[in-house]
Amino acid sequence: MSNPPDTAAAPAEPIPECPHCQKPMPLCICESVTPIENRLSLLILQHPQEQDRALGTARRLARHFADATVRVGLSWPSLSKALGRPVENASHWAVLYLGSARAADLEAEGEIVALNRKGEVAENQRAMLARLEGVVLLDGTWSQAKALWWRNPWMLKCQRVILNPAHPSRYGRLRREPRSDGLSTIEAAATILAGLERRPDIADTLHASFERLLTRYREVQAEMPELAPKPAPKGRRRDFRRRKRA
Ligand SMILES: [Zn+2]
């Protein structure tokens, strides 16, 4: 408490929000979005309590793609309803799964690992991954993503994939790991779409986009700390990891 905030100097007017990324305007980088034509459809389901507008990446991610949908909510009756258009075969969609299986423990090769219903490495990896038409990402903290999984039983008809990322998250110490694989939503999308579409340029574009977002965040943190709060203290990070492995 050595540095109490100077509330007397705080502006009375609320800071406007960008209608596209929903971030406070000083954090918005919507003026530069590199468009990506995607073959696989992308559906991002965001938990309604996902409050991290400053560092969240779901809307930024969706802005890049010609075919991407963001839905905020807890449950939908079917994949078609969540997506807003008919889906013929949900088994041609994959959910980035958050089960207890850790890719590193499964002795799987590659950054994208398909699981069978028992949570084991699927035998027909390549054929299954090659058939995919779309990917569902769950946006929120680990426990929020878990809630989305349990509240949407239609996901059981989809394939399950987990990631075995070659690089740690670029969030670094900015925030605790939001996903069981430790990646931000935009980084998870970069890995899975670049891998499935065999297009490294997708990963390059999304990683550059994420770096821009983090750079802007750090700049704003220096000037307007109330918009870009410091990360949670270390103790919380450790607690989170312990729970994750339990
Ligand atoms: Zn914006």
C-alpha cells in the first residue's frame, strides 16, 4: 500500500469500449488485423464470467478469420445451435479438450493429439484429424472451460484433441495459465489451425497479433494501470497449478 492510487486525478467519464474487441479503447489494436482465409471453421465458446477483457484474446482471434464465430453463454442444445447454422456431422468437428490427460504423459508425437473416448491416444490419428471440418475452442479459465464442457453434452459427439505445445505461452508472467495446456486462446488456435491446415503462416500471423496485443498492454500498464492491472501474485499461480494436477 505504499502507492495509493491518485483517485482525485481520475477522469469522471467512463473509458469507451471498442465494439469489435470489447476492450477499453486504449487497449484496442483493431486498426491492424491481418485477414486469414481458413478452411476449417472456428467456433469459440466463451464462458459468461470470463471477465478478462484487457488480456482476453477470443474476439481478437475471431477478427482474423473469414469463418469464425464467438458465442458467450453456458450451454447450447447442439453444435448447430451454437454455431448458428446446420452441421451435418458433429464427428467431423473437434473440441479442444481439457480433460486430465496431459499430452506430455501420453507419449504422443506432434503438437496436436487426438484422443479416443477413454482419453487415450487415438489409433487412427491422421485419418481422424484429416477429416475435420471445424474446431471448437472453450474460452475462459480452466474451471470455466470445464463448466462449458460439462454443460454441453453434444461435445461428446465431437472428436477430442489436446495440444502438446512446442513453446510455452507468450503470456509469460502476465497472467496465470488460462488453459490446461498453458496457452492463451489465440495461441491454442494458432497451434491447432496451423497444424490441421498445414499452414505455418496462420501461426505466424496469430502469434504476431498476440505479441502486438501484449505490447499494447504493457504500454498501457505503464500509463493507465487501472486499465491493465498487474498479474495475480505468485501464490495464486502456484495454487492453480496444484489444483490442476490433482
Ligand atoms: Zn478493438
